[in-house]
Amino acid sequence: MSAPSQVYGLHAVRTLLQRSTGRVRRLMVDARRDDPRMRELLRLAQQQGVKPERLDAKQLAARIGSVSHQGVLAEVEPLVPWHEDTLLDAVGAATDPLVLVLDGVQDPHNLGACLRTADACGALAVVVPKDRAASMNATVRKVAAGAAETTPLATVTNLARALRLLKDAGQWIVGADMQGPQLAWEAELGGSRALVMGSEGDGLRELTRKSCDALVRLPQAGSVESLNVSVACGMLLYEAMRQRQAPPRR
């Protein structure tokens, strides 16, 4: 059995209990906390057959350190890593899937932040190349604040090939590029879409750019040359979610 991952915080743990009950091995809560949000979480745990352990603040801190855990910590079975075939099967089975592709993002903090936003925006999965890119580790899990246990990370050997296969599965590939001819909100981001973000320094690689069906840009009014990749990722994902939730145009 693999070593458990730690997920902390009321929202992250509540989401796990709602979506992935069978993966929660252990639930620990601050024995002194008794407020509506904690009582709601404890009721959910009881409904799902998860028995909480009540610890004091020092015991929780000894397990997780000085992070803002909000008095709740869960040990969970890690998500099984996705590979190319798993990703394609999931895309084929989903309705209008949204996939986030990261072309060589190397900072684990950025990968964790992108996972967190992908989860918030309902992305089916996050795709990364096997080489020259950040992979799942403790830093990614911590920054993702629970999203690493709810949003699959698919690692592919050849990103350009994976994009071709996603196209064959019906996905429209949209790349983010500072020189893109369309603004993000001018593009159609509903339906089956893969949104592709480039690396921190160089953006999209040339082969990745050529694999895209459309290139979009985020407008900037300030003096900085470019946005942090996790910030840009959040803006594009939220635009995709906005379009998906907007009422149909008449």
C-alpha cells in the first residue's frame, strides 16, 4: 500500500469526503473546535462512515507543521497517476471535457497552483510532459491544497503526440500565447477543449504551438512583459468556466 498523502483545511477535506470517501484513511480534527463549519464536516464524515480522531493543537502541529490547517487533517490514498491511455479514455467518456496542458512548467509551486485552479474550474485532468517539467511531489501537494487528490495529473512521454491524440478524441486545442491573434474571451472555450500553457520563461515550444488549433492572448495594460504562468492559467480557466456557465446567446 502506498504512503498516504496529507490534505488539510476545511474546504479541501470536505471536498474529499464528498468525492472520494473510500480514499480517506484517517481523519483528525482539533478537539477544541466546535463551530458550524466543523460540525458540518463532522456530520458529513459520519454519513460517509469516516470516524474522526480528536487531537489537540500540539498533536496536529506535530503531524503537519505550522500551516493553516483550520483544525482538520486527513490522510488519504493518493490518486493513481494517469498516463496517456487513461487520459484518452476519460476524455472519450466525458461530455465537453476541459483539460489543462502545461508545456514544461518547471516550478512545483506553479504546478500546484495550476492544479488548484484546474480543480476549482472543473478540469478533467492536468497534463504534463515526463521530461523537463515539474512532477508531483510534496511541494506540489501542499500548494495544491487538496486538489492534487481530486484532479488527476497525467504524465505523457511525448506532448505533441498527446495533443494529436486529444484532437483525434474530439478536443479543440487552444494555446495561450502573448502574440495570439485572438483575445481569450473572443475564442470559443466551451465544448471539448484542451487549454495549453507554456513554460515560465519561454512560453509554448514551437512544436506545441504548431499543434494548437487556436492561439489566444490575455490583454495587459501594465508595464510587465508577461504574467506568471499560474496567474495566466487561472485567468484562462476562469474564462472557460464563465463561457460554459453563461446562458446561451440568442
